[in-house]
Amino acid sequence: MAKKIRRNTFADASALLDATNLGILRHLLDEPRLTMSELARRVGMSAPAVTERVQRLYDAGVIRGARLELDQAALGLGVTAFVRVRPMPGQLQAVAALAKQIPEIVECHRVTGEDCFVMKVLVGRVEQLEAVLDEMLKYGNTTSSIVQSTPVPLRAPPLPEAPER
């Protein structure tokens, strides 16, 4: 098995990330639907203590929520594309507003470089991608890349190693 490569220093990590909370996060990442009593058993604490720790992690913004993962192909959305958009002068906000309105755009990032936006688009057929691109062309130039495969699917950010006790 290949060794994990770590490049982050985690210097700005939340002070809440002690060994116990890191263990809680790792268990929740592996199984987000764990009950508080099962999570407590796994980290060797009482359910009320774990519930309080999880609530503090939510309150501090370390945990932002839980998400349902859907199979896009099962929904008939077998084509994934990344679209870069370079807005025309004065159209930056219009592109962002339009991206929020188009449901096929499931992610939109404002980025540095020649293009101002990178968007992830899910559609059923290439013709439907063309319709999304046509909407964007009202406000700027687009460059699209259709995904062939996804060797690294969406995953959680890396966690720091637990501090030595």
C-alpha cells in the first residue's frame, strides 16, 4: 500500500481539533449516519459528552453539515463537464447570478487566471450541455471539458494527525 503524502502543516487549524475530536471526525467521515451512542462507544466516552463535542464542532464551523450522496447516472445525468467562463467586461456578477439559477451547475468557483469561473455541470446528454453553454455565452466566453472518468471522487479534506499525548 502506498504511503500517504502529507503536505499541509495545519498551522491554522481550529483549536478544537484535539485527539478526541479528530477521532470523532474520522468516525463521522467513515460513517456519517452513526448514532451518538455508537459514536460515543467507539471513542470511549458517554453519549452526552460526545453529543456536546459534536455540537461544539458544528457551532465552531468545523462541521458544516451532513450531505446525501446521489448517483448522478441513476438520475439520468451521465455527462459531467467542467466549464471555464471568462466574462465580458462588466458581466462578472451576471455570470455568478446566472450560475446560481441553472440547476445543472452543481458547483461554481471564482478563480484566478484568465477565466474568472470554473463550474461543474451535470447533464444527461451533450445537447443539454450545449444549452447551458448557450446561456453562459450571453455574458462571456466558455471553455468546456467533458469528464471521462473520476479517479479521485469527492472526498473530505485531510485531517491533521492527532497530537501526541
